[in-house]
Amino acid sequence: MSASADNALKIVVVGGFGVGKTTLVRSVSEIRPLNTEETMTQAGADVDDLTGVGAKTATTVAFDFGRITLDARNVLYLFGAPGQQRFWFLWDRLFSGTLGAVVLVDTRRIDDSWYAIDRLEKHGTPFVVACNDFGGPAHSPERIRQALDLDEHVPLIGCDARSRESSKQVLITLVEYVHRLHSDHVRNSPQELV
């Protein structure tokens, strides 16, 4: 972080295995992202469920890291979490100190999203749900929201993780949502007596 930046804001991108978390961080980061991707081997075949991601050749084993300078005083740090169940123990650490999270969803494998949503709700971390476009059949937002048992106030948007503009819109949606939650909290909190 440059000496002039005062605020570092942290966002975590979570979701199931192969939903595009690394791709989203890569597409929107202003720096060359730090990746901890390793080649997938036959040793993981019995451990990882490759249903729907058979063409995947590499996987994140710790986290991805990217950066976006918002202005002279504010920097946004992006952390992409690993998707396989055997690496979920890292998620709680990644959630620490986060502004909010993006749950990236592949609607062809919607059940892979449950753990991410459950963990974020347990942590009290605000999040948005972004459905990554893999070119499959379109599902209505209402159907996706119902399948995820998603509260009506949680933003649900479509995205293409390969697109910088689309990924940027996901992050803007999250920041606007967190700002709204904070404003509502301040507005509804009792004022201190002076």
C-alpha cells in the first residue's frame, strides 16, 4: 500500500469449486494477482468432486490476492478463497476484518453455494450473490433466490467473471449494499446523549 493510502478495505470472493473466483480476481485487479494455483493431479481425484468442472486443470490451494486503488486514500484488497471442501478451514481466517463478500455461484451446481452462504451468515458478514455465466440455461432470479433460500434483501446479480466491467459491477453492488446496511444501522441506532 502506498504511503498516501489511509484505508485498506478487504473483500473476499467465495463459492464452490470451479465457479470462477480466481478468474474474477484476475479480471478486475489492477496488479498482477497473486495466485496459489497448483496443477490438479490424480491424487485429488478421490477427494475433489469434479462434476461439472472436468476441464479444470489447476486449483487454488490457499487464496488469490488482487488490488484496486479506489482513490488517493482508499485501496480495495480482494481475496479469492479456495473452493474445495478440504481448504474450507482457511475461510474463517479470510473473513476476519472483511468489509463484505461476494458469493460466486454456478447455477449448474447451485448446491455448491450452501456452505459459503452458511459461513457468511454465521460470521455476520454482509454479502452479495453473483451468478457467473457459464452459458447454460438461464434461471430466473426468483428461482435462484428460492433455491439458495436467500433473504430478499441480499443482492442477487448476474455476472461474467471474465469481464472486468462485469466483475467491477459485482464489487460496486457489494460496496453499495454494505453502505446501505451501515447507513440503516446508524439511522436506527439510538443517539448518545451529550
